[in-house]
Amino acid sequence: MTIQTFFDVTWEGPVLDSNGRPTAQVKSEYRLLVISLSSMIEHHTSVIIIKMVCFIIVMTVYDTLQLHLDGWNQSGRINFNLYDDVVPKTAENFRALCTGEKGFGYANSSFHRIIPQFMLQGGDFTRGNGTGGKSIYGEKFADENFKKLHTKPGLLSMANAGPNTNGSQFFVTTVVTSWLDGKHVVFGEVADEASLNVVKALEATGSGSGKVQYTNKPTIVKSGQL
């Protein structure tokens, strides 16, 4: 039976369009509201009404600008299927870090490195910058095997600092990354289309350098086993 885990994530960033592409466009309701209220000013001479309408417009425009400049605080769930039949030790490490049953784990940690058209990296729950984290077996453990390859987007693979240095850090691919085969242990995959859409939204917050472009980094607010 396949082990299934999940992350509940919150983040700040652009909303995706129907084709899964990031956009900074504001919802049309805001623009229509501004136009409608502007028309009201032209047809009413009451000072009180004008003041009230102007206040509403100012607040609406402010909210609109906030949406453009700061993005939206969003939330979503990523479900994973783990390859426990192929890499049981690696899968168990991730599962236990999702549940936090060892007293530490992924809850409240962030995705600290996101490179569009490559991957999202997270799992450093001790330092939050890619230099920390630990496994349930101790600080590091050996590469289990490289039977699974980086053949598609949405694969879950171990981040490392070289051979046999697996800890808690992982990455989720957003494209085929075959150059990582034989170097990083693939141990699971994103389970469904809705989860992949969340991955795409998180991908849109990143940059070529890996630095997240928004103040509120994508954060795993809850994790566990399904």
C-alpha cells in the first residue's frame, strides 16, 4: 500500500490563470467597483455622498494596489505518494518528518529556494536557509538507491551536499531534470492535478537565483500522513 503524505502551505505571490501561468492581474470586480463609484460621483451633488464614495474608492484602489505590489496570501494542499516499495528507508524518513512523531519535522518550515523551470526546495526546519535540517536516523544517511529517475515534473527527491549526505531537505521538480539521475534519490511524487497546481503557484514566487521574491515565503503550516 502506497504511503501518502501532505503539506498544507500558505504563500504570497501571483495568482495563476486558467492555463497555469502566473499573472499580476487584479480581479475584475475591483475595477468594476471603481468605475461604478466614479459614475455615482458625477450624478450626485450631495457633499456627504461624495465624501463617502471617495472614501470607498480610495480604500478600493489601495486594496487593488496591494494586490499588485504584494501579491495575494494564498493557501493550498500538496498531496504526495511515496515510493516506499522502492526506497523504504527514504520514504519512512519523509513520512515521519511529515507527522512530526519524532519530535521534529516539516511543520512551520518554508520552501527556502525556488527556481522556476527547475524545482522547489524545502525541508530545512532548523536553519531555514539550506544549511540545516536532520533525518530521523541522525544528521545524515546514505543514498538508498537511484532506481527512480527524474523523468517528469512533480517528483519528490532528496536534496544533498554530495554522496550519502541525505538529511531532511528535499525538492519537488517542475520539469524533467535528468541530469540529477544517479545523484539524488527520487522517493515520491505529487499525487494529483490539484496538488500540481499548488506546486506551479509556488514556483511562480521564485527567481533564477532561487530567492523567493515575496516577503512571506511559502510555508508548510501543517504536514502529516493521509
